[in-house]
Amino acid sequence: MGQDTAGQAGRALKLLNSQELRETPTTGPSPRHTTASTPRSPLNVDLVDHLTRTVGEVAAHARAVAPHAGPLPERVEDLYDWYIEHTGDAGEADRRYRDILIERHRLEHVMRLGYYEEVRKHPCPECGCWGLMWDPAGNRALCSNRRCRTPDGMTRSWTLARLAAQKIQRTEIWRRNAT
Ligand SMILES: [Zn+2]
């Protein structure tokens, strides 16, 4: 796992954690939106949940590997560097788990920020094409290859967890072959 991925994940997390995005949307009738038909966005509650889950997942694994890891870093963008620092001596399985988790978080953060083209950097796990497209409503990446279908004829779709695991696996194979 490169420091690049951790750095990108940290920067995306910092953006998501900005006050404008986090601040709770209006809970009562807003003077600017007096019509009852204006839907109230659940986005920010959802975002706060996402941030809490993100930090919780990292802290839980870091402390399982390194019980004396100490407090979380003060700046949210340092979360992943802190994570790597305290899991540097972990066994292979824990390092792989960490690398997949960081890559999955990075993808989750950038999708929330709207950088959907980021899924195009991952080949489809089934057909290998570079034509994945993000479906925000379904929260999955769809393969745009018309010949790449499930046995019942549906478009294949992938979770970010699956794409992250594939990327780490490919990186490991590449590294093994390069030595
Ligand atoms: Zn495909």
C-alpha cells in the first residue's frame, strides 16, 4: 500500500469532514423553503454516520493490532497515516486487511465527493474491461460491457469493497512478479 492511497484517503476525508457538508440541515421550516414539497435532505445525517463509521473501523483494527496505539490523531486527514504507522509490524493478513480497508475508504470518500470517474481506474472483476460506471442510487459500480451479464441477463455490478479487494490483490501479484 503506497502512502499515496493513504494520503488521498486522508485528504478526501478532510473534505468530507468540512463544516459546510457536516452541518445538520434545517430541522424546522426554513424561511427560504416554505413549500411543504421541498424535501429535506438526509445527506448530512448520513454523512455524519459515514464519518463515525470510518473512524470507528480504522480505530478498531489499529487497536486490535496495536493495543497501545494511543489516541487518534488530532487532524482527521492524518487518520490513515496514523493507521499505517501503528500497523507497520502487523502480520501479512492484517496488512492486507488494512490495505483493502484504506482503499475501500478512499473510494467511499471520493464517491461521496462526486468523483465518480474514479471507478474507471478499476477493471471489471468479471470481464476485465475498463468500463465501470458508478451508480450513486444503487451504491455500486456497473459494468458497461453489454456482453458482461449475470446468468439471468442482468448488468453486472460491484461493491466498492470488491473493487478495493481486487486492487490490493492485483498489486500483490504485481509486486511478487516484480521481485
Ligand atoms: Zn464486465
